[in-house]
Amino acid sequence: MPRPSIAVLTFTDDLHALVIQAHLRRNRGALCEVVEVDTMADRPGGLSWSTDPGFGTSVPTRDGGRLDLAGCDAIWFRRWNHPQRAGRELSEPAHREVVDASCASTLMGALRNEFDGRWVSHPDATRRAENKLIQLRAATDAGFVVPRTWSARIRTRSAGSARCSTVRSF
């Protein structure tokens, strides 16, 4: 029986992911790679993707290798939407936002196009779970008492400022 190939998508030095990786390698014989999603922009080769079907889509791994997304049996979609470390060097916030958004969108598109295995925490479920409105509705539906909450209540003043509470944690 071939060894399962598992990827863990997370941020740099995520202790939980590293412990799971060590366990899967040592006790299950799995090929388990940690992909530090906040380093895509500063790793050699970054995230490689092409419209050419023969190109192969790969991501850099923590260990310095490359992982072919199509060859994975399972992906643990642990933490994926972190600012790029390389973007810290950019002085303009708008430039950092472009780097962060481009890396996140490219990774998500590559995963959706190339990966056909099992998800641990499917991206759609993860995104739903991050949303406070959905969390509060689920808590209410489950019978929990939740405080009266107003979310994303925006009021524009003449000076052009706005107040709002976050709907999704960053």
C-alpha cells in the first residue's frame, strides 16, 4: 500500500501543525509536508501555477522542497489567510494588500483547480466558520444565549470616517 501524501496549510512555525506532521511521519509512515502560507512570496519559486496542463502546480514546503498539489491525498486546511512576511518590507499598505491578496487568491485557485483529494476543514466550511454572523446564528439555533449584537453597523459622518465592528477575524 502506498504511503499517503498529506499537506498541512498553515502559518510559519505553527507548533500544532509541526507536532501533527511529526506524528504522521513517525507513527503512520505518511509523507506529510507543512506549507507555510505566509511565506509564498519570499520562497524560491513561490507558488508555481500555469494554464499549461503539463506544467504542474506546486507550493514550497517548510523543509525547502516543493509539493505537487495534484499528488496529495489529503490537505489539512488549517490556517491559510495570513499576511505575507515578504510584504512587511513594503512601505505602502496598498502594496502589501496587493501581495497578500494575490498570494491568497492564487493559492485558493490552485487548490481548487489541482487538488482532488480529501479535505480536513474544507475551505468553504472554514470560511463560513470564520464569519461572526454565521457563528452567532449557529449558537442561537443550538440554544445558546447570545448577547444582543449589531455587526458591521456603519455610520458615515461628515468628516468621512466610519465605525464598524469586524464580522471576520483577521
